Amino acid sequence: MAQFRSQAREGRFSDNQLVVPDEVRKIQQEGRRRLQGMSTAQAHLQKNQEIFLQAQVQAQAIEQESRERSRDINRSNKKAEQDGLKANWERSLAQEEARSKNKQDTFGALAAFSKTALDITQGIVKQNKDNQLKAINQIAFKEQLSYKDLLMAKSVNSSISKAAWQESNQVQDLLKQGKSQEFINTMYDHLIKGGGYRNYLNNSNVLRETAENNSRDLLDIVNNPELSIDEKRRALTTTESQMRGRLEVDGRIPGKEILEKAYNPTIRRALARAEDSLNRETGAKLGEINRNNKITVLDNAAFSSGVFNGVAAMQEVSSDPRPGAVLEAVQYLAPKLNQQELDDLAKAPFYRNGQQVSIEKSGYLDAAALIESTKQQRRGEATRRVAAEKEARQLKTTMAMNQAAQQLATDDGVLSNEDYRKVIEIGDQTYGGPGRNTSNDNFYKRQTVDQKLIPVMNDQLEEMRLNRTLSMKELDRINPPKQLYDQYAGAATRLDEIKATPQYKGLTTYLEGRISSNIQNIPALQFKDTGPQSDQFNWFVGEKTKEAKKKVIEFVNTGMPIEEAMNMVGTNIADEAKKFLEDPKNFDNYTLKPYENMVDEQTKAQLIAQRRVTKYKQLTRTKQRDMGEVIKAIGEDPLIAASKKLAETGNSEVLNVIGQRIGMTAYEVQKKLAEANPKIELIQMNPTYEEIQKNWSPSQRYTFLDNNPADEQRSRVLQQQINQFENRNSFKVRPVFEQTNSETALPLEVVPLNGTMQEKGGQAITYMTQELGMSDFHAYGLLANAIRESSLRTTNPGDNGTSDGWFQWHAGRLSKAKAALGDRWNDWRAQIQYALQEEGEPGQEYLKQNFSSRQEAADWWMKYWERPAHPERDSRRHSEILGNF
């Protein structure tokens, strides 16, 4: 404080005057102030350093003084101890001299005492050593110490501090290896500190762990795929020697006995496993070389001329005596072969045990199964390739048609009929043949609609929307222009979604049940607990059900859940029905007034329908099968009346006529009409009759639907089906193809084809279109294939006698066909029917196709039913054949 007070002085007036320095002086003053501060700080630091050094010197002096005092105290203690011992010794000596007669005894006692003390000392040393060995064994076993760990410990300075050890690179490596902190502490406390690793050099646990680690390294060499077998052997020898050399630490090598106990057995087992693995690898290499040689010889024999030779290939296989030689050959050859070559391989003869055999006929089941599965794979590949090619052609065609339509359309997007024909022509030309997908043609057709028809179409669609009969199918059938199509597509889709739900599919049954249960207690109705109800009852329930279904759809369209709508409408319609029937104005206990009116109207409609059937008969065969054309020819109302009559009486002359023309029952016709026009409601067929119809054979369908068979024959066929359905007969009904003398079978008379090829073809076409109900395209598709394959001869052996028949059934398929047809083999009609129904073949799928030409039908049958080796050539042959008809 004095130094600060010494600087104080009385202020003067002049000292308080403010002087404004210039900028240079301000900067200079600031610089001098900072330099002065730095100098002061430096001086302060230097002074602190001097104080620190002085304190350090004093601390060292105090420590040195303490050590000297300690040594002085120790020397004083030792001198005092020595003096005490000397005095004791002198007193003992004097006493011994005084008691001379006891000198021997005293000496003996001292000797015994010395021996006892020595034994106790040796025991303590031995116990300490044993405890140390136990601790070393426990630590080595627990931490799985190996010589690698000892070598690491040796490489670390034994005087390193624990903190420095924790920060060393060795510890970082151990942590990366997944070692625990406990292991790292053990390394420091027992192996590094004081050179403790030396205590573990001859430890069996350390040697055993080292041997396990070295064994894994040896086996890693064996499993190295980048080394050859010789390189692996050399690496094993070199590595094992290096491993044994690394057992030496500080010039010390574990003894022979401990090596034999803890190290050598594990290494011997590892070397034995390595040798066994190398021997197996050598054998596999030799086997692979041998197989490659055999494959080379087999390949040369099979493809020596550039064309597959199955006989030469199997003759080469016959020289290989191994049991699996045939299967190995097929496994190699099959992926390279097409369908025809696979057939040749299966049939190729070769010798085994002095006998001529083949894969197909001599029990080589695995090889035969592999050939068959490869053939199926080839067929699938061909099908997918054809589909992909067709899809690519169709995409290209669609793009070309879209481009043409855009160029030809007027500003308002309308095409003329001439423009439409040009677009279609461009599509056919771009596709380049039959098979073009015509589903998009309606899109272009919509753009050609006369503007005058648009209001009419709009009124029709609006009425259907309000009546809840609109659907996407009906919208596509009407085919309005795009503007109207888009306007009503949403409503149609919504109605379709509602009608597709499980609840709607059961809606009719649900509503009929609600109505029937509510009105059955009216006495005058004479409700029957079992059996059919009266026509009036059924009609009334049906009309109320239709009315209720429309209301359910209305509520669902407003967002109400369908279950809630069903319950609400069902309750209301049931109550309304009961109230209606309880009113004498509607039901006088005998006659239902609305029903009488309906019958009168229906009778008129039936008469109109029968007159219009004549117009229907004038349609072409193709149009007769088109339900849209049927509705145009006969009319919507007459067909609705015909459907109602079928539902109420089980018969309808109108529907029977249509069915006989197209090979369907009246119920099947009614179902098709209901699908084509939502105003014609689908009627439910009697379950027994429906089951009978599903099980009709082609012959029974012909007998029951065609005009030619007599009623007596139809009665026999129907009774036969009823008996079979009710299981009242024990005999099995024979298919049309089997030989029988039963009066219920078709006549066995074979009707041959006569005349020129064109005349024979005409007779076959008449049979297929009129008796089997095929379209023109389907019938000519089969005819073209039959002419190409057999020239319409039922017996015409080919392929060295392995193929025969109208369609040249081959091998196993031929055997099955002949077994099924029996004595009907020479009946061309039976062969056609069998081909369409052959198990595992796409005959029925063929009938479902919607072909656009005869050529497309013929090529489809060829690709998927015939599956020839040269489809392009056979397709050209189809064109030639069809050109003659």
C-alpha cells in the first residue's frame, strides 16, 4: 500500500485541464501502455518461475534430508540390534561356560531348534510358490493368455505407468480385438509390470491357448480359395515352423514335456485335419477333371456334325459303367436341347449289360423325369416368348393407331367413319397378321358417333343410372362418345362395386326371406312350409324384392353402410308387402289383381316374341350367338316375359328356340341374356337340374339340345343323369368314346368323309359348327391343323409309327387317345371330341378364345395344343390350306 500512497499527490488546477491530443500521440500512448503492461506481466511470470524453482529445490532438499534421517535411524537401529545380540551372545556364552556339564544337551537343543526353523522356512517358501503357480494358472486360464500376449507384454517397457499403458497403441489394438478392460488391467498388473510375463512362459494353459490359436491359423490356410493345393502344403510347413519358433521368449523355450502335454497334440490334430481336407480337395479336382473330360467326349459325340445326334450321345454313355452315368449325361445335355431333340434323347437306343435300352422305356426314371420337366420348361419359354412378342407388337400397333387418330380427328376430337376405317386398317397393317387385340377399337369408334345420337344416348344412360341398372359392361355395350363415357363411368363403376360385394350377392335371398316371413301368416295365401309356393306368391315376392334392391342401392350411394341399408329396407318392404296384401282392393283372398294384369301383358309379349323368333332365325350363325343381336331381333320386353315364364313354369318356347340354335339350354340362354342386359333379371335354376346340367357329357348335351334326337331318347338321357346324380344305379355311365352296346349310348356307326379335300372339309365344318356349336373361326382352326397333320385321315401313322390320328397324337398321348376311343378310333367325329377334352391339354381353353380370324385360331391350336418343332413353317402351311376354303 505504501508504494501506491507514495505515488499520490495533491492535484493542481492545471492537471485537471483537458488537452486533446492528436491521433499519432494517441496511438503512441496506447502502444507504450500496452508495452508497459506486457513488460509488467513478463516480470510477474519470471518472478513466479523463480519462486517455483526455489520451492522445488527446497522440496528436494527436504526429501534428501528425510532419506538421510531414515538411513541414520536404520543404521542406529541395526547397531542397537547388533549390540543387543552381542550382549545376549556373551551372556549365553558365560552361562554355557558356567554350566559345562550341560553343554552337550544345550547344543543338541539348539541343533534341533535350527532344523525345525529351516523346515518351517522351506514350507513357507514352497507354499508361497504353489500359491503363485495357482494364481498364474487361474489368470492364464481365465484370460485365455497365449504366447502372442506374452510377446506383446515383452515389447512394452516394464516400468511404464498404468496411465501411460492405458493410452498406448497396444491397448487400442486390444480394444479393437474386443478385449475387455479387465484383460487390459491383467496384462499390465501380471505380464508387463516388473516383467511378469516371464512367470507364464512354461504355463500349460498359455501353451494350450497358443496351440488353439495356431490351429485356427493353419486351417485358415487350408480354406483359402486363392491358394493351390501345393501352395497350401508349403504354406502349412512354413507357418508351423514359424509358429514353433515364436515360442522362444528371452532365449527360453518351453520344455519337451510341457510341449508334449499342452501344445503338440493340438497342433498334430490340426495338421491331420488339414491333410485330410487337402486329400479330399485333390480327389475332387481329379474327379472334376475326369468329368470335364467325359463331358468333352460326350459333347463331341452329340454335336460333332453341328446337329444333335441322340444315338451317338447315348452310345458314348453306354461305355461308362457308373450307375449315375445316364443321369449325368442328361443333366449336361438337357439344358442345350429343344423339345424335338429332347424327344430324340429319350428314345435314343444304347446298350447296357448287353441289351438294347432307352431312357424312355427302360426304367431310367430320374433321367426321364428330367427330360420331361425340361420339355415343359421349353413349352413355357415358347409360350412366354410368343406372348412377349405379341405384347410388343400390340404396343407398337396401339401407338401407331393413336398417332393416326390424332392426325385424322377434327378439332372437336370427332372421327368420320372413313377415318375410323383408316385407323383400323393402320392397326392391322402395323400388327402384321391375325391376333391383334381389338378391345381398344371401341375407343376410336366412340369418336365417330353422330352428334344427333348423343342426346338419345344421354337419355338412355341417365335412365339406367336412375333405375340402378347401369354397369361398365352395359356402358361398353352402348359405346357412347368419350364425353358421355367419362360422365357415366364413375356411376357405373360405383354400381359395379356395390353389386360385387358379398352382401349384395346375398341380397335377393335376404329380402325374399324378410318378405316371405312377414306375409306367410296371411291365411288366404295358403303358404306351404315345404315345396314350391303358388305362382302368384312367387311373382309378388319377386316384384317386391326388385323394388327393395333398388332402394338399397340408393341408400348405399348416399354413403350408408350396406348392412344398415339392407336392414332398414328389409323391414320397410316387409311391412309394406303385408299391408298391401291385407287390402281387399289388391287381394280378394283368391286373386292378386296386379298379377292378373301382368299375366295379360305377358301373354301378349309372348305372342310378340314368338312372331319375332322368325326374325332371329334369319340371323347368321355368329349373330345368333351374340346376345346383343338377339335382344335387337326379338326385343327387350318379350325376352323379359320369356324369362318370367321360364322362372314360373320351367319352360319357354322362345328361349328353347334360341338354345337349340346355339347349343345351350333355356337356362343358359337366359343367363347370357341377363349378363347382356341388366333389365333382364337372372332367374335361379333348380339346384338338382343345375347339377345335372354341369355333368352333361358332349353326347348328352347333343342329345338333349339338338332338334334331331327324339323325345324318347332325350328322356332316357335325362333319366340316366338323374339316376347318376341320385346314385340310384350301380353302373358307371360310359363316355361317348368307349365301346358299349347299351341303348343309352350314341350309335356306333362311323360316317366317313367323302369327296375332294374341300368337300371333306365342308362336311367337317358343318359338324363342328352345327352339332358342336363352334364358331366359324374355331372350326376352321381345327380343320387347318387336321389337314396339315393327317390330310383328314383318322389312321395315318407318322414319326416311324409313334404318331397317328387326325391331329397326329404322339407317343404317350397317342396311347391314351387310342385307349379312350377304343373301337371309335376311326370315327373322325370322336377324335375331334376327344381332342377338345383331352386331359392336361388346352382344348377347352381353345373354345374360350375370342379369335379375329381363321388363321389366328389355327396358329393358336398349333402353338398350344400341337406344339410342333417348326411353327413358322406350319403357320405358312395354314395360310395355304385356308386359302382353298
